Amino acid sequence: MLDTASNRPELPPEIARRRTFAIISHPDAGKTTLTEKFLLFGGAIQMAGQVRAKGEARRTRSDFMQMEKDRGISVSASAMSFDFGKYRFNLVDTPGHSDFSEDTYRTLTAVDAAVMVIDGAKGVESQTQKLFEVCRLRDLPILTFCNKMDRESRDTFEIIDEIQENLAIDVTPASWPIGVGRDFLGAYDMINDRLELMDRADRNKVAESIKLEGLDDPKLAEHVPAEMLEQLREEVEMARELLPPLDAQAVLEGHLTPIWFGSAINSFGVKELMEGIGRLAPEPQPTRAEPREIAPEEKKVSGFVFKVQANMDPKHRDRVAFLRLSSGHFQRGMKLTHVRTKKPMAISNPVLFLASDRELAEEAWAGDIIGIPNHGQLRIGDTLTEGEAIKVTGIPSFAPELLQSCRAGDPMKAKHLEKALMQFAEEGAAKVFKPAFGSGFIVGVVGALQFEVLGSRIELEYGLPVRFEASQFTSARWVHGKKDDVDKFVNANKQHIAHDNDGDVVYMTRLQWDIDRVVRDNPEITLSSTKEMM
Ligand code: G4P
């Protein structure tokens, strides 16, 4: 089979062996279970059950609070590194809850591929579809794992059709399931001509694998009852006729997704999927930047911040910025230039996230994620280089869909509140707007749960009770244009103007009609619902 690592001989071997990816799925499809099995087979944990507590799908508000207390865990779960065969996998966690979609979108800027997990009984669900669209925008290669095949699931062709139709991507079967539900025996590995049998007795044991000479191999009949074997042969023949063959290039371009059928909880199909990630997902890709793209094999080190987590230890107000290395070979203690402020930064205590523990990163290569503890200098979207003024582009910030005004319970504490809110804004947890008229702040989020989480965090971390109330505005749009034009617009629309946490001008309103009118009457400016993070 084609091995993508051999596609780019110019890459140093340490970079060529890296696979940096995220898992996208609808809550409950089995992302946590699959992650756990990855770590188990990657040797990063000794037994299953260590990651379970981190499942994000069923988190209630109180779980969130607990998570905040337990920041260490959620941070180490943000990026996990482990070896699998000759590969080094970097699995970047995407928050499962739909309320945190913005964070998720940004996470997807830091990976080179995605694994899409779907539930065999439910097919493509809403959250999967949304996340898929983001991957599509970035032409990310996608590998699909159809999970829970040990339960009653849909017909295999039906599942494949649904993916092809709903997501407009071609699907090629990497394996074909044998039997369904209680009769699920395993799968026929269509890439390697192997029979994989599921072991129901031991959930952490890898399936037995039997090498075959194709579907006519007599060994098959020793393990698969005649009736099921006949169906398997028929279906595989039909699949080979009707569905596109595996084409590594089409996978890399994001036009074709290979699908494996398995059961994460029974460790079934997981190793084959991991082999697939190694062989079919790309090595670290170039990073889009201005004024030029960054190639991973460049000798000089560069990287960008895609996530910031603050107050991991409330006593120290420290933060960790997650940096995706775009190029080079990083070594601990290196001095890098913080491009936004043009200041040098010595990276003396970077952390690498090895599954359950944080470890000091002595070295890292393009494709890796390192955590940099800092006191607020590093923001989402920042680029670090060895001196060149280069800026990574394409890290989006979305207009919040929900706005509320925020006041401190104690009016004397307004300054404290401003500090707390700014900190969360930098973390990317919320947008904070200061209206040109009036007092107080307007906080914008993408999902309603975030108000609650924010309120609790401000109280917990800053000892500051706050109130969120309905705001007079419901929409926010960034105003772009020549400085003179923007200034003129601001003066004429003071009641609607606010500044965001970066000082950029925002137009706020209740009515879509207002937005349409502004667009019509002011051709010299544009209103946008996203802005790139600075
Ligand atoms: P998520 O992170 O995508 O939200 O999903 P998670 O792994 O937490 O899995 C959701 C539920 O599905 C869990 O059950 C999990 O045990 C189950 N599950 C995962 N993979 C499989 C599989 O291959 N087959 C079957 N039958 N079930 C699977 P739960 O009852 O919600 O939690 P728990 O009691 O098992 O912890």
C-alpha cells in the first residue's frame, strides 16, 4: 500500500513520521473510548479506564466546574503524543460540546487530518456534519471510523451512501463488516486481505488477524459460517464494483474518505485505523502565512498559538499557550521572536503532552504541539519565529451568536471585572465589547452554556460575583475600511459602536435590517462576522 511518508523525501525523518490529527464526532459516538484505545495501543496508558472520566459529551454544568478545578487533566487531554510503530501521533483534542465550536474550529487549524467517528446505528449526526464542513474548508484529509458495530447498526451500504450524500465526499471501504449486532464477527480487511475477528471476551485485546489470499481463501470458511460468508462475498464484490477504490492522493486532497468498521469498546478495528492514519494521513503540511508560506522542513523554527488556557493554577495565574510547530527542530531554551510585539522570548520550560502526564519538552519537531507557560504575552493567533516577520493566517474568530451585558455584583469592582473579562477574551473563551456609550461590558459567546461557565470561573478564579443580563444588542459585526472612513462611520453611529478586546471597531444592533441598511448606505466600509485573530 502507498505510504504517504515516502511522498516527500525532502522532509527530515523525524518530521516525516509525525501525524497530527483531531477526532471529530457527535457527542456519544465514541470519541473518548476511541481516544483511550489509541493511547492504550500507543503505549501511553497501561490500562483502559484512565481517560473515561474525561468524556466531554455528558458533561453537565457541575462537571465543567469540576473540570475547571481539575485543569491539569483537561490540559493534558488537549494534545496527546504517543508512538505507534514507526509513527509519532499527535492527537489534538476537540471539545465535544457544541457550545465550544469556536474553540473546535481553531483546533482544526492545528492539525493535518481528522478522524471522523460515527455511530453505526445513527449515521451522520448534526455535530459531525458541522465539524466536517470546517474540515472541508481546509481540505483536511478525513478518515472515517464507523463505531459500535457490536450493536444493531444500519446496513453497510446505507451508511456509506449517507456519508456520500450528506457530506458530498466519496467513500471507499477499508474494511467490510461481517454480521451485525449480536452476530457481529469482525471484518474483512479490504486493504490487506485479512480476516479480523473480534474478541468479545477481552475488551482490551486486539482482534485475531488471519492473513488470507483473497475472499476465496478456504481459511475463511473455518471462521465464518457459510451463510455469512456468502453474504460477505456478495457485498464485497458489489462494493468493489460500485464504490471507488482506495486512492491515497484523493484521500490527501480530501475528496475520498476510507471507512473502517469497528467497535472501539471492544478494541476492534482500532489498530487497523491507526495503521491507516500512519499510512494515509499526511505528514506535517505547510502552514499558510503572510508574506509567505512556511514549509515544515525549513531549518528555522516557527509556530503559532491556536489555543490558550488560563488559570490552570489559580494561585499563580499562569497560562499555557498551545503552539503548533510549523517548521524546524525546536530545542528547549531556544529564543524565539514573538512576531506581534517583536520581542524575544526564551522558551525555557515548554511542555509536551504525553497522554496522562505533562513532561518537559527537551525537543520537538514540526507537527508537534508544545505548551508554553506564560503570563499573558501569548495570544491565540500569535506567531513565533527565529526572527523573521512572518504571520500565520487563517485562524478564525467568529462573531458571537449570543450577547449579554455583564456587571460586577459590587459596582466598585468594575476594574477587576474588566481584567477578568479581558483574560477570558484572550483565552478565546468569549468576546468582550466595551460600548462607546454607557458603562459595563457586553460579552459575546457562541453557545449559551458559556455564560454559565464564565460566570462561575470569574467567581472562582477572581472571587468576583457577576450578573449576566439581556443586552440591548443581539448582533455584532466587525467594521473594516480605510481609517478615515471607519472614523466617520463611528462618529455617525456612536450609539451602535463598541470596541472589542483588541480595540477593533464593532457595529452592534438588534436588527438584521440595520446591518443591511449599513451595508447598503456605506459602500466604503464592510461589516464582517469573522475576523482573523491577531
Ligand atoms: P463520546 O466521547 O464521543 O461522547 O463517546 P464515549 O466514548 O463516551 O462513548 C459513548 C457511549 O458509547 C459510552 O457508553 C461508551 O461506553 C459507548 N461505546 C463506545 N464505543 C462503543 C462500542 O464500540 N460499542 C458499544 N456498544 N458501545 C460503545 P455509556 O453507557 O454512555 O458510558 P459508560 O457507562 O460505558 O461509561
